[in-house]
Amino acid sequence: MLSTGLPQGAVPRLERPGPLRERVYEALLELITTRALQPGQHLVESELAGHLGVSRQPVREALQRLNTEGWVDLRPAQGAFVHEPTEEEADQLLTVRTLLEAEAARLAAANADKAGLDALQDLQAQGMLAVASDDVDRAVLLNAMFHAKIMELAGNTVLAELAGQVDRRVRWYYTPIARQRGHQSWIEHRDLITAIAEGDEQRATQLMREHTEHTRRSYHARQGA
């Protein structure tokens, strides 16, 4: 069994044309974000290179970059390991997320048009279907898309840029509790859509704060769940 723990064929080989270093980085970051590579997991350059169909050099460079960004820990004489986030790290990130998302919900309630509301409704319907079929990976993706759409409807470029910086880490923390939050999370999304559609800025802000706080508490309670 490979120490990277990835099934054969699970990762597509990367095409040679284009910035290979960046493609390897993005591929590894996505595997970490989706927890295909688990926190604490040993990352062996040669095995990752084999999965991705590249040499070890771009893998080594990607791991160094991921280390700088806090996704990977490089330990002397031991190698590379997926970073294991502390409870404090998670709490700080999810607290910042609450501030950003609450303001986005308020602005979305002030600015959303019919096309935007229709898009939210569509994502809501897809999310409920994903939960019903126990498709956790799709539910996580749709959850990220739902929140990104609200951020888009807010119409504040700076806010969107800040949210983009934490988006992947939010997905990283949300994945292990996606099944636990499941149906209830999408009910909360439905209520948010209603508040945004009614242009109720105060209600939208309150609901988003409660929604993100539920996620934060669920993450901290996950080990006892």
C-alpha cells in the first residue's frame, strides 16, 4: 500500500504543456483540501510524482510552497506531512469567515437580482439532492459554490478577494463535518435565500452569523460526535 494512500487511477496524470510546477501545486492542494490526503499523512515525493506522472522536482517545489503556505509540514530527517490544524487555527479561521460571510449576506440582500436568486435556488436544490444521496464530496463543493455565489452577489470586490483567501481552508475544515451538518446546513441556506430575496439585510446578516457559527461549533465537537 502506498504511504500516500491514494488509489491507483484516482489522480489524473498532468499534461506536460503549460506551467507544470503550478499544475502540480494545484493538484496537491486540491487533494489536501478535499482530504484525499489526510492531515498528518506522510507525503513521499517519488510516490506523488508517480501518481501525477511527473518527475520529483516539481513535486518537491510544490511541497516547499505548500509548506510556506501552511498546508504541509517539512520535518528534518522525516520528510513532508500534511499539516494537522490545531483547534485554535480552525477557530481563528472560522471566526474570520463569519465576519466576511455575514457582511456578504447583508450586501447580497441589498443587491441581489432575480438571476442571482435563481442561481442560489438552483444550488440549494442540488445541495439537497447531494445530501439525500450521501454524496459528501459534491455536497462540500456545492456548499462552497453557494457561499461563493452570495459573495458574488454582494458586489464588493475587496470582500470577495479576502473571502477567496480563506475559501480553501474553509472547505478543508468543512469536509469532515459535511455529513454531520448535512440536511440542516441546507435548510439554513434556504432560510438565507428567503431573507436575501426579501431584501432583509438585518435578517440575512443574523442568519449567516448563526449558520457559520453552527459550522464552527460542529467542527470543534466533531471528535465527540
